[in-house]
Amino acid sequence: MILKTLGASLVLLCAVSGSAQTVVPAAPATPVPAEAVPAATVSIVMTTSEGPITLALEKERAPLTTANFLRYVDQKRLDGVTFYRAMNLGQGTGLIQGGPQNDPKRILKPVAHEPTSKTGLSHVDGTISLARLAPGTATADFFITVGPVLALDANPTGSGDVAGYAAFGHVVEGMDVVKRILAAPISATAGVGVMKGQMIAAPVKILTVRRAK
């Protein structure tokens, strides 16, 4: 089981033709199915010491989680935090985790949990999601997946903690940076419990996080 530290355990063509004084009306437009219309997103740029990562946050499908994260962005509460954890799951998959690590000077009130079973999102390659302990305890610590890690999705028919994690966006540019962080050297001694062996020896600095212009 990943907890808050992933805790403690696991995107008009109009044609008119005419001759002489005759105008041929344009054919009526074919309605676009609702599911084909891209959901609205907000772009942010996370500038790290390893390079920039551009993400699209799902303000339509995951409104609560996105609004929560944007509060941290707009108040510059993520400037100067780090990517401190790299969980390598093998076969090209894993995740990197960053955030304020419960720094009382940075964290705001926890946000209500938005499970993937409600948002329709999934922990596919390049997904950004909130880390948490129990559902409803997430603040600003987050993780980005490398490869699909679908075990982090909500599983209402499962047992135990079935709420999963609140996916709320995806990487648009900079997966090379994410993968480089995942491959960073790990401390042999840092970390407690299951996190031991997953803590980055020299945490990667997140210099700024800003809305893209």
C-alpha cells in the first residue's frame, strides 16, 4: 500500500460554393459526440534542478483536486520543495514523489478525496496524483507515474483501502526529466519502514511551479 509519503506502505471547415447568382447553403455541421470533446485543463510548468516538467491539470474531471493544487501553485507554496522519493517498480515502471512533506508553513487544509472511479482518470504513464494517508487527508505532496501503475486506481470491488489515489493530470512535456529523477541514486539508510531504499540521496529541487503562459 502506498501512502502519503505515497504514505507508509504502496489533450471549421466550412465549404460554400456558388455559380452566377445561386448560393448553395453549407451542409449542417455534424454534432461532435460529448465524449470526443477534450476535457478542460490548466497547464503548469514545474521547473526543477533537472529541467522543466509541463503538466495539464484536469480542472473539469478532477475539479477539487486541481483547485487544491492550484492554490499551492498560485501562493508559491511549492517553490523550493523537492522530489524526495523514487519508487522503482521494475520493468520500466515506478513513480517519483515530491512536495512539502507536511511543512506546517506550507500546507493548507486537506482536500476531499476524488477517486478515479468518479473522475474517470487512471494512473497511466505520466499521471500526477495526490499522495495521502486515509482518504481526505491529502494536502500537497504528489507523485508522477512512469509507465502504468493501475494498482493505484480506485477498486470499489476490492478489499481494504479501495479508494485509490486522486489522479488529477498528466505530463505534457518533460517525461525525460521524470525518468531521470526516477533513476537518481537512492540512500541506503534514509527512510522509515517500506520507504527505506526509496529516498533520493540528493533530493531534486523544485525551483518554481507556475501556471503556463
